[in-house]
Amino acid sequence: MNKNILFINLGGIGDEILFLPAIISLKKEFPTAKITLALEKRSSAILELTSLIDKTIFVNKTKSGMINLLFKMWFGKYDCVISSGSNKLISIMLFLSGIKTRIGYNTGKLSEKLLTTAVQLNKSTYAVKMYHRLVSPLTSNVTNHPLFDKVELKSKQNGTILIHPGVSQKSISQGVVKTISPLEWAELINYLAKSGKKILLTGGNDDKDTIKVIMDNLSADSKVEFIDTHSSLKNLAELISSAETFVCSDSAPLHIAVGVGTKTFVFFGSTDYKKLIPESSNITPIINNYNCPIRPCLWEHRATSCKELGCLKFDLNSVANQILLN
């Protein structure tokens, strides 16, 4: 039977990549279904990676934006709506939409009454698994990590180390620090370059200032090639797929690397790496032994980074050796 399915997932591009396996699994169950994704406009680049989304609805996370979404739900003739939101008001909005099948997280007795299925929310697991539980009432298919049908996987270039130092500009503006400084990235690259490996550096428009500081602080004998992916997520994914080793921050490129199967090392500070990477020998979190009683603290105990940032202080020579020896 043909179905018209609406997914609602608001967040950054990383959130959309982590949510994608749920869409993949449901599309396998209902291959002729029409898929609509309601998302924030800043995350529209997900369309460069997958062909499974037939239509998008861009949502502003404001009162008027949510009312506008409700109007579109009324007139969209959807058979099913699946929302990843954990706000207790989500179940009310889904109920008011009049859509027959309404699936969301169990946020209390109200959600149990207003949703046709209230799924248990487990925030302590890998985010892909957390999101995927939303489609489990409708399919037994399981997709364990992101897959990108629009990305052409490239042959691995032996001896290459690709570096992507960037993070979301929105997170920076909100006072969230999730990676080492540009000067520290330059120090790490100088160590890696001594190995004779081919070092590639990449980043988009948001990373221009970071890239400039890094390039300006490289040693004269550090041969590094910068590759501009022209802010294309598809181009970045194909570049990551071609690298033997990928080194990045806790950001969207990490989730792309998981999807394309490249051996990856990723810096983690105040966030919980167990929620953001799968159990895989292919993905190695770079973490230090900083003794903080509330670590991981970001999102668990605070919405911005602390001033000390002790969790992001590393012996970069040791980090370079860790990357080179694995």
C-alpha cells in the first residue's frame, strides 16, 4: 500500500545524518512510500547525500514556525508522522495534526494518550540507535549506520591522512567548544607530516579563518595540500571516502566518515563519544584523562562549554603517534 510519511527531525546537519538510517529502514519496508522530511533550513545539505527524501518542509524553531508546520501537516494528507522531538508539547502538535498514525518519544502520560505509539527514549545509546527506535513499530529492518546513495565511494589513496578541523559555526556562536584550537591543529599536522604521509587539509566556507591560521603556522618542511570541497557535502563525503585515514572534530564530517567507511580519529572533549560513534574498530575517539567530576558535561549538565576546557588539552605528539600506529 502506498503511504505518505512525514518525518520531523530538527537540528544540525549531523542530526540529519544520524537520523537517516531510520528513514532508510522504513523506506525498505514501504518502497513506494513518499517521504517528506521537516527540518531546519541550515541542514538542507542532507539532500546532497540521499535520494530517499521526496519533499522537504523547512521549519523555524519559533512559535510561529511550529504553527506553520502544523498547518502543513493538516493539508499534507499524511498517513503517518514520526517525530524525534523530546519536548512534551510535540505529542500535542502531532495529535492536533489529525494524522492517523503518530509516533514519537514517550515523554509522559500525555504522550501515551495522544500518540498512537509512544516509543521509549534512550539518550544514553548511539544516536543512530536512539532515532531508529522510532521506526521499530513499523518495520523489523535495521540500518546500523548512515548510508549515502548519492555518494560515489572512491578508491583509497594509500598513505593519505585527511584533516577536517572545522565545527559548526552555530555551535561556536552559542559558546560550545568541541575541538582543539587552529594553532593546535597546526602543531598536530606538523607532527604527522614528519612521517612522510601525504597530508590533506579540507574545510568549507565556515572554516576559512581556521584553515588560514593552520596554514600560516605550518613548518616550512610540512607539505600539506589544501582541498576545497566548495562547501558541498557530497564532495566532502567522496573526499573522505578516498582517504586512508581521516582526522576530525566532533562534528558532521565524523558521521559522514562512518557512512563511507573510512578509518577515523575524532577529538572529543565535553561530549559523550559513546552517543556519537558506533562500536567499531574503524572509529577511534581521541580523549584525554582530564579528571572532571561531571564529564561528559555538555548537554548533560550545561549548554555551553566551561572556561577551563581541560578536556581538550592533549599531548599532540602522542596523538600523532596514536594516529600513525593504528
